[in-house]
Amino acid sequence: MAFEIGNPGLATTVQDQGRTGHYNVGIPQSGSMDQYSAELGNALVGNTAREAVLECTYLGPVLTTDSDAVIAVTGAPVDVKVNGESRPQWTRLLLKAGDQLSFGVIQGGTRYYIAVQGGIDVPEVLGSRSTYSLGAIGGFKGRKLEAGDVIPVGAPLNDGKLPPADSVPEEFRPVFAKEQQVRIVLGLYDHRLTDEGLGNLLNEEWKVTPVADRMGLRYSGPGVKWKEREQPFGAGSDPSNIVDAGYAVGSIQIPGGTQPIILHRDAVSGGGYAMVGTVISADMDLVARAAPGTATTFQAVSLEDALEARRDLAEHRNKAWSELGASR
Amino acid sequence: MTSPSTAAVQQARYTWGGDEFLFVEVAEAMSLAANFKVMSLASKLSDAGIAGVVDICPANASLLVRFDPAVLAPSALEETIRSFEQDLGNEEEQTLDTRIVEVPVWYDDPFTAEVAERFREGFHQEPGGTDIDYAAKVNNLKDAAEFIQRHHEQPWLVSMVGFVAGLPFMFQLVEQDKQLEVPKYLSPRTDTPKLTVGHGGCFGCIYSVRGAGGYQMFGVAAAPIFDPAQALEDFKDFMVFFRPGDIVKFKPVTEAEYNAIQAEISAGTFRYRQAPVTFELSKALADPEGYNRQLMEALNGI
């Protein structure tokens, strides 16, 4: 079976849990920006967490299914329409052959996910179906969807067995707020900031700018100050420059001391800007949900706190799966 | 150039990139010795096959390691790499089994010239001139021809692969006072032709894909270095050609030679000229140009 794409939307791509192991040659992990939302979509339609979904950015696609299909739309709040009639989000929906799925205006956040029973069935590249557009690999022909594309859907898993619950309870749906507190572990090159610069980073409010995509999000705010120094050989002339190094996913760089950039799942793997800290893994989905204008504060936490938050998130996620009666 | 005994013994700095990354800064400044230490640490870590190590990313003077903290405790990873660092300090000879590759380049080509023309005022230090002329000037060289000569006559070490898929950063194997240094564009371009041979700071690079970039542009490499379709023989095993530690010898080609290579690529017959070599750090540091001659001999008769 397959989905035929009428209108592709703004930037609709095939994503899954991503590919690791190739960051050393500049191939980023990719994968759904909001992993939590994407995988609960999979849970609703009887998939494991591994199946590929469609990630929709702000403006979703118009698509028609050529067979009966079991789907769910999760993630950022949006009007879901089947043949023009509203349907609930975070809930399993049954489509008939020929049904048309479309979307209204997004009401918060950035991305929502279409999960389908059997998963989006594009070939795996380096162990993942995720699209990496810049390298033109993975996903559907290595690119975002276009009108007229016919996107293959896989066969149902577990003989088509669906979980007993058909809707994610409210307490397991993420909040898509206009304010965020993002936890970071300071480190990498934070010692190169002045005390005032570090103070600005942690105590002032920063706003997500429109320059935000799968590669990273840029924030505006009061700026920071870098300590002056004689630059090491090969590092470049600005005090925010370092000898080109690997970039941690989630790391925060502040080129020229003006606008912090958080690198996300399609991160460039390295470069010559000093990083001052890294978003903890448990808050990466939160950052992915930040729309332009989101007021953000950065809270420094210890590595131990970050590890604990990671365990808490895993526990919360596993509880959501078991609440649905689904197996991850 | 600094002797290995002073450059290599400096203790690395260990710091966390959140709960999934360990960053090991071997040195703040770029040097062959620092890069060699990074590659040695990376290969020891890779050989150890430790469960929970997800990505091992050697860079110019630092190593980035991604790990799964549910499988491997951060402190255990740090202790392991620290012990490797200690072992390295006790080793007499530092060698790297690698290869030397000849990369044909059309210097001063029309593709980069066309793009450069679109990004002058507000982007470039000398909007009225070309990137190569500017590079020659800031390196106190006579003209573009001398710069091109200096660029290809001595080989380069791939000190890092990344930024985007398959892009090699390269460090020329010459003494520090002979390194070509050129500032990046004042503001990054939104376009760079695929396979542009670029330069920023002391690093050369080849842009693997078309896109944004801030390095000065001197030419285009004639053959692919990133091939997701894996059509050519050199990409049969993997879509990315370069590995950290590769040694690159640029070879200037004419327009006619460039076109002949394009025909070979279309026919699927193109192969890079390459030969295995063992790179010895102490020899490279003691007599860079003499040792380079020896390395380049490996390409003869292939």
C-alpha cells in the first residue's frame, strides 16, 4: 500500500530513530526531531518505536491513501482532517482506501508526525530510513516530499494486532508552550566566556529566531562576552573561534558572542566555533518543539542531574507505552 | 616545528558535551603532533570495541566520543581514554597505517570563479580581486601561480572529516612557517560549488556537497569524494571516500584533463591513484620535505 502526496507541505520528510555510527565522516544522526511524539504515534498504530513516520513542519501535506490504513497524528497541535472533517490528534484513526488526509493551521510548536501501521517503507540507508537532505541520503529519494510522490507503506506488524487503548492520555502528551526552560550541562569551552558572558547565558531570556531548522536553532538575546586572548595557531581570529573540532549534538555555540545556536539532529558534525555547553538529552525533544519567538531560559545542571533526567524520561515514555498496552 | 617530545606529552583536557558526549581537547593549537595523538586515541578506542561507544570522531586537535550512558558509565569511558593517553606517552614510535591518494584539481577554474563573482562586496576582503590572488598576497607570494605551486607540491594530511557528509579538512605536511594561512570570507557565502578546493585559516578542504561555505576558493577537484549511489569502484564499500589519516597529493590538471576525467566518471571507470603507506610521525617532524618525497614515491608506477 502507499500514500500519494497531493500537496507536500512545507518540509515533510521520512524520519525514524536516526542513524548513529557515521558522525565521524560528517553524517549526522537525523531522525524525528521530537522523538517522543513520533514514537507515541507508532505506539498507537501497533508499530515498534523503530518504524519510520512522516515528519511535517508547520504546514502539513495533503495525501491520499490507496488502501485502508491505520494512522495517528501526534506532536504539535494542529487540526487533523479526513476528507475535510476534523479528527482528534494523539488518537488512532482508521482510513478507508481513497480517503484524503489534510491539516489546518498549526497552533503551537513546530512539527507533527503521521504514523502509519507498518511504517513508511523506504529502504534503509546506513541502518536508518531517516532523511538527511543535505547529503541526499535516506528517506524518500534523499529529499523532502514533493507533489506526486507515492510513498510506500509497510505490512502491519504482529499480524495487525493493535494496542487496546486508541488514544494517548492527556498526562502523556507533551506541552507546547511559548516559554521554555532548557537544561544544559556547561562545559566544552565555557571557560572562555567572561563571568558576565556566562551570567547573560544563564540569567537572561533568549528568544528563538526564525533561523531554526533540523540543523539547529538560533536564539536572540543580550549576547555574551568572550575573554580576549592570543588565538592559538589555526584557530581563526575571533575570540569565539577554536581550531575546528567535533560538535556535540545539542551543543551551544555563540559565534561572535551574539546569537547562541543549539545544534540539533541534522547538525554539522564540526567546525570552528567554541561551544559553551550542551542541552541534556532529555530536553532535546523540548528544544525541537520551540517555535520562533519562544522565550527560553537556560538552566545549568550537573552531569548527574542530566543522567537522572534521562532515566526519568525513559521511565515516563515506557509508562506511556504500557498505558496504551503497546510494546516498544 | 615543535619536537614530538614537547608537543605530544601535554595532557589532554576532558570535558562533557551533555550526557552523551565526551570531548577530549588534545591541544588548543593545531599541529601535526596533536592531530597524530587524536588519531592514535581514536584508533585505540575503536580497536577496544567497548560496548556503549556510539561514535568516535577524531578532529584536528580534539576527539569527540558519543556514548550511550545506559550502557557505558561516563566515568568508565573517561578512565579508559585516559589510560590510552597514558599508554601513548610510553610508546617509542608513533606510526599510522594509511594511504596516499592523488587528487586531480583544476585550479583557477570557471565554476568557482562564477560563484566568487556573486559574493564580493561585503563578503570578501578584496572585492575587486580573486580568491587566489588574495591568498597569494596574504602569504607574501609573488603571484597566483606561486600559490598554486605551494598548494600542490607538498602533500596534506586529512586531519578531520566532517562539517557535512564526507568533507575532508587537510593540514599540509610542512613546517609551521611554511603553512599557507588565509582568513575565511568576512561573511559566509550561501553557495559553494560541489568539489570546491577551499582554504580557511591553516586548513584546506574539499566541499563534498554544494552549499554554504566560508573558505576561500582555489579550484575544483575533478572526481567525486561523496557518492551516495556508490557507482564508482572507490565507493563500493562506503559512500564517503576520505578517512582521517589519509594523505592527499593534489595534482593540477588542465581543462582537457578535467574533461577526460569527467568522461571516465560517466563511464564508471575512474579510480583514484592511491597506494598504502605507513606514516611515521618522528620522520615527518624531523625532515618534512625529505619524508614527503619518500611518501610520494609510493604513487610512482601505479
